[in-house]
Amino acid sequence: MTGFTGTGKDVPLGDFLMAVQVERNGKRYAVSFSNKMPDNPEILQGDTADARLLKDGSLAFSFTDGWGNEGHAQLRPLAKSS
């Protein structure tokens, strides 16, 4: 992960770990996620109860994080589970 300094140079910040949980409730999917940024102790987290399953098997959703920022995400599976 890199951070933008405003000088046109990215500064390496290190690796971060993202935890994602997906639950199915009938035809709907709920997604929650959190991560810890490598350059500070704050944790980014968000969730939705309305993720859409796309034809390619990924989940698309909008969310508001713990700081009130709105965003969009798409989760793609690395492999199909049996």
C-alpha cells in the first residue's frame, strides 16, 4: 500500500490485512469488512445488508464506513468452494 504525498511521489506504507465476512440470508447477502492501516492505529470498517450477486459470482455493494465516508466495492471469489 502506498500513500500519496501531494508531491507526485507515492510513499510506501506497508502491508495491511483486510477481513471480510459474507452471510447469505435467502436471496440477500450481507457483507461486513474491516482493516487496520499500516501507518496508524485506526481501523476502517463498514457493512451492508444489501450486496448484489453478479453473474461472474462477485458481490457488488455500496457502504458507509465508520467515519461516514460513502463508497462502492466489489468482492470477487478467488476460487469456487465445493
